[in-house]
Amino acid sequence: MPDPLREDIRLLGGLLGSVLRESGGQELLDDVEHLRELTIRAYGVVDDGVALAEAADVVAGFSQERAEQVARAFTCYFHLANLAEEYHRVRVLRQRELEAGAAIEESLPAAFTQLAEEVGRDEALRRLGELEFRPVLTAHPTEARRRAVSGAVRRISTLLAERDTMHLGGTSRTENERRLLAEIDTMWRTSPIRASKPTVLDEVKTAMGVFDATMFDTFPEVYRRLDDWLLDGEAGRTLPLAKPFVFLGTWIGGDRDGNPNVTAEVTRQAATLAAEHALTALENATRATGRKLTLEEASTPASAGLKALWQKMRQLSDELVVQAAAESPNEPHRAAVLAIAGRIRATRTRDADLAYGAPEELEADLQVVQSSLVEAGAHRAAYGDLQRLVWQVQTFGFHLAEIEVRQHSQVHAAALEEIAEKGVHGDLSDRTREVLDTYRALGAVQKRFGVRAARRYIVSFTQAPEHLAAVYQLAELAFEGSDDVPVIDAIPLFETFADLENSVDILEAMLEMPQVQRRLAENGRRVEVMLGYSDSSKDVGPVAATLALHSAQSRIAQWAARHGITLTQFHGRGGALGRGGGPANRAVLAQPPHSVDGRFKLTEQGEVILARYGDPTIAARHIEQVAAATLLASAPSTEERNATTAERFAPVATSLDATSRARFHELVKSEGFPQWFAQVTPLEEVGLLPIGSRPAKRGLSVNSLDDLRAIPWVFSWSQARINLAGWYGLGTALREFGDLDVLRAAYTEWPLFGTLLDNIEMSLAKTDERIAEQYLALGDRDDLAQMVLDELRLTREWVLKITGNDWPLASRRVLGRAVQLRSPYVDALSLLQVRALRALRTQGASEGLTVDDGEWVDGGYKDRWQHLLLLTVNGVSAGLQNTG
């Protein structure tokens, strides 16, 4: 561990120890330390499990109150360790930028340089101008930790950063430690579990908090840094070459697939709330920019265009221009920008006489000011803060993020069937009325904020072209043939293995629809297709799903090329490895030829939003890495490598696909598997955790995997320290293929296979066989437990053979060591969780239950153990740094 990080963790750990001693006495600290020492000893010694058994005995001896205190202590430790690691990453990034400048590894300048060498600077600039990165924020899973805890984490992180800049010794450092102690004490005393599930609008507000804190300022900062590099000495005094390429989408408030809490009214409110944040941020930024433009008229006269703009605003509101002029005597540019800020305020407060009708009108006014400054010779004023403001308007508009609707194809089918029977004005069910109201909400959002604010309609489980046609049919029914039908792009979501195989046939049929033909004529033949990682992995296993997705992307790209279509493939990637997670930039570079072409769109899910965008330095780095990879994905060298290696190693893919899928189905299609899965993992309890507005499953119970959403599927296996969703089936497939030399060559040369194996190695690093055995022992199916353990051992053995590592992540020194150092602490929480699960699974075997007339009487027993279990779920999530 790097020395600065080691010192930070030691400091925070010591302060947490002081808080524990003050709160619970020396005895509490001793219990925590004793368990910590035992799990470290157990992790570091290959023996017969004596140390781990001793740790389990210690846990078994805790009172319920003490068990909860210890669980909270380890959870607090992980929050502190996580923030220390995040801050150290910021520290390292800043140092690298100082040493290497703009063109550090995996940056946009580095990618542009390589692309220009291959295709020429002019072509590279053209591609850069068409670059698109579209992150789509989703609420599921939301962070396992509460917003109150996240607030404490941010404050502690700020105090930690202060220590790098303050003078050594003296009162300042003492004061810093006092404030750190106070914040850590607050974190310790704050319940880590929400009292109730968040509403959809709560989830919207969480995302808006990230926009306010980082996104609004960070996105234009990325453009500025790129432009500084492209223009070198001319940067800031000439028209920028960098154009906005990050455009936000959001499912929060729009994704109603299986979430009854997302209604048409909620969609309207979500769009309004986002617009309020966007307009407030733009108003404040415009006012701040205007106040700096203290250029007097004598030195920087107004152009004819600016004078015309001023007269136009005077006609709109004499009061507005009089006030702006009073604040800016003889400063025409300042006065104009302050008046523009007033119009943005009117837009936010819905003052129809003064409001802007669209963000393009605001952008045009700002460009009039910019042109006037250029004409007067004030180039730096024109292309400084004012250019930043223009970029913000172009990036966020008035809507901030495009709200995307998602609904299940079967809901549409049922609605059409009911309307055909009863008519639009008949006695329709609540669900069908809600379907129609959704279209009316889209129309209302478009009327107020523009078509950019909401036009994408994603159809979950698109299995036939009729599922796309239904979107347009229902829109017309909702508006009964009037001209108010909103602009809609129906986007197929191919999720299961069969859907991915049939995707091109469905898309071919889609092109015949008149509504689609009309949209293609309007939008320049642009089509979007979404690929689901979560359900495909749950359907056929992680290996076969990865290969099926890669094959589908290649076939869809070829289909688009045949029809002259500009294609965007939308990747429904989760944060967890079992849901398509892992480094996004590496995933982009492993895509088939022409499947990216300068456009990359993906879901940023739950806890990933804060991890990637919560800190401005990390957010800027993430955006640059993904954008750089998106630019390079269509470089001739990248496309040639991906094409030739995919062809060369096609026999490997065919073998791994068939064998891994068969092995996965052998397990998950075993009779009684869903019920056994619920026994050996905290599946049911995860559903109780108030971390998201969306239900964890589609029915009341889990009788088949079809009933279960992909998120709790992955979440539950990770909690049980098995991570089965990330690797199961690979070991058997690798052994069956057998040729180690070919597999090693594929790992080194074939980007798709290399990325797959590296992600699985990460998954294995967070897996612990000793702990997993304790979870599996909770079930009554030794045969299934043995299958899981055998496959785990086999997968680990073959992955290490191929990578040449002695243990998972051994070659990734910093990351591998970090996982190793965390694991014993996670083990402590896992032992506490197993104890709680065992108590809940063994009815009447422990204290608290009595028999009354042949029935078990709880007496609060179940609630107490569930509370402990949910505490450990939070802690393990923090320790592993992922939920679902």
C-alpha cells in the first residue's frame, strides 16, 4: 500500500477506535479488535480452518446488541477506508497530470494523437466532432448506504484532503483531528439503514445532488482541457475546436418496467425537478459570468448585433434591462449577460412573457454576446467563462438529462388487447389507463422542455416486431389521432439469449413500419438498439452471455451498414461484474468493428453513479477514459485487431459458449434450485433492504429465476461471498477446451477474452471459498452445494493457469493487494451475517421463540435478527464496493 494511503487509513482507523472506546467502552473496542485479529490470522494461514472456527465462535458468543455494534464498527471502517482510497486516487491523478500533462495514458489527447497517426489529423478532427458519450443514470440498485452516511463521508473526505495542504503541527492539525473525530462520531451514531424505502422522487433528488456537486462544472472542464491541448497557445482566444460530447440520460422517474411506483405523474415531476436544477445552475452560472464582464464601453464597444439584442430584451421587459443597466453602467456586455440571466430565471419561474422557449434561443443570445466581444477584440473574454457557459447550455439544455421511458412488452400487449375489447373510453384497468397516461406525460414534457427532454421509449423483452409497433399504436390511441402525439423513438431491448439471436430479424421488420420510416427521414437515419447484460447473464450464464452479446453487436452493426443507418448500441451494463460491469473503457475497446463508430451509450447504475461522478477529478478521468476508448474503437488498428482475433479464436468462443451454457443450466435448472438459492443467500432479506423504490422480484415468491430480477440475483451471490453470477460455468468450459497454449494466446491477443477473464479474476478475488461453504451449509442440497464448490475451484485453477498468476489479481499489484487487505474485514461481517441467517433459517432453534397452540410465536425474534442481517448487508456492500 502506498505510504500516504497507509497513513490516511491508519489515522482514520485510530480515530474510529477512539470513537468506539468513547461510545461503548474499552470492551467494545476489544471485541472488535479480537475479531479483526482472528479473521486476519485465518485469512493468512492455510490450515484446517482453526482460526476461522475460533472467529465464528467469538461471533456466536456475542449478544445480539454486541453483534450489531461490531457490525456497525466494521461498516464504519469500510466507509473510512473507501473514502481514503478514493482521495488517494484523486491525489495520484493530480500528480500524474502534473508530471505527464494533458496526454496521460487513456486520455483524449493520447487517443486523438494515435487516431490522427492512423487516419490523418483532419479525419481525426471530424470524428472528434461527432463523438458521443451518453451515460444514462438509473436508480437500481441505489447505494446500500444512506444519504446521511454519504454526507458524513463527503465531509470526512474534505477534512482528510485539508491535511495535504495545511502546515505540519500546530493548532490547525489539532483542530482538523477534532473535527474528524466529531464527523466519525456522527457517522458511528447514524443508523446505516433507512427507516423506509426511498420514493422515486427521492432517487431523482439523489441524482440531482451529483449533478449540482460535480457534473455541471466537470463536463465543460473536460471540454476545456481537450481544447487547451488541441489549440495549444491559441486556446482561450479563438473559436474552440472541442465540442460537447457528453449528454446525460436518466431512467429515474421513467423506468416503469415492474415498478408500480413510477407513474405518469411521477414522470412529469421528475422532468420538472431536473429542469429546475438545470435552470437554477444555468441562471447562477450566467449571473456569475456576467458580473465578471466589467469591460467598459470605451475599450470594448457593443456590436450592432448586441445593440439589437438589447433592444429586443427592452421590448420584452423594460424593467429587466433597466435593472441590468443600473448594475452595469457603461458595461454593455455585462448588462446583456445579466439580462439573459433574468430571462433564464423567468424560464424557471414560468413567466411566459419573458421566458426562453428553448435552450437554442438562450444559446443564440450568448453567441451574440460572444461575437460582439470578438468584434471588439476581447477574444479571451469571449472564449473564457462565456464559452464554458455556452458548453453548459449545449450539454444540459433546460432539461438536464433526457428522461427515457421503459416498459415491458407484455404490458403493452395487454393494454392493446383490453382497448380492443373495451375501447379507449371504456372501463379500462388502472394499468392500461396508466399506459396511456404515460404517453400524455411524454407529450407534456416535450411541450414544456422540448423534444430532447423525452423521446426515447425502451421496450423491455422485445421478442417480436409487434412489440415495437405497439409503442406507436398506443401513442396514437392516447391522443386519438390528434396532432399532439409526441415524437417517439421506440428502442428495442434485447435481453435473453433467444432475443439476442433473433435481434436482426426483428430490426428488419421494424424498418417496414411507417412510423419508423418517418422518424428515419426526420433524424438522419439514426437508430438506437439496447442490449441487456443482466437478464442474458441470468439466462445462460456469464460466459455464454458475453459471447452472445458480442455476436449480436456484430450482426446488428452489419445490419445497420447494409441499410445506411447511423447506429447507437445502448449497453445495459451494471456496476457488478455479473451484470456486465468492469472497466467501461476496456469494454469499449473490445467491441466488434463498426459497433461503436464514435458513439457509446451505457447505463450508470446505482452506487456506480457516486463512485464515478461523485468527485470532480474522478468524474473527469472516467469521462476521458470512456471518450478516449470510444474514439479509438473505430481506429483501423483497433477494428483490425478485434476482427482478426475474433475470427482466429472463433473455435474457442464456440466451445466456451456451448460448454459453459450447459454447465450453467445443469445448476440453475435443477429441480428446487430457486428455493435452495433463497436458502443459502440473503435473497429474501435483500428484498427487505430499503435501498430502492423498485420491487426486488416480479411476484410474491421466487419459484423460478424468471420471477427474479437480475439485481438481487447478483447482489445475493456477492453477499454470500460466492459471486456465482460472475464466473459460473467458465471452469468446466476451459477444461473441456483443454488447449492451454491457445487459451493463453487468446487471453493475450483477443481483447474480448482478455476483458472477460480479467473481470472474472476480479470476481474470484472477491470470492472466499471458506466463507462460501458456511452459506452453502444453510441449504439442504449437498449436491448443488458441491456443484458450486467444484466449479469455483475449477474456474480458479484454470484462470490462474491462463493468466500465470499465483493468486487472483496478483499481476495487478495495487488492486490485488487492496482486495487482499480488505477481505479479512469482510470475513468478520460475513460471519455475523451467517449467524443471523442461521437464526432466521432455523425456526425455534434459538432463543426468542415459544410455542402457543402449536404455532411459533416470534416475540420480536425475527425482527432483531433481520436488523442484524441488514446491517451486515450494508457492511459487506461497503467492503466489497459493489451491491448488484
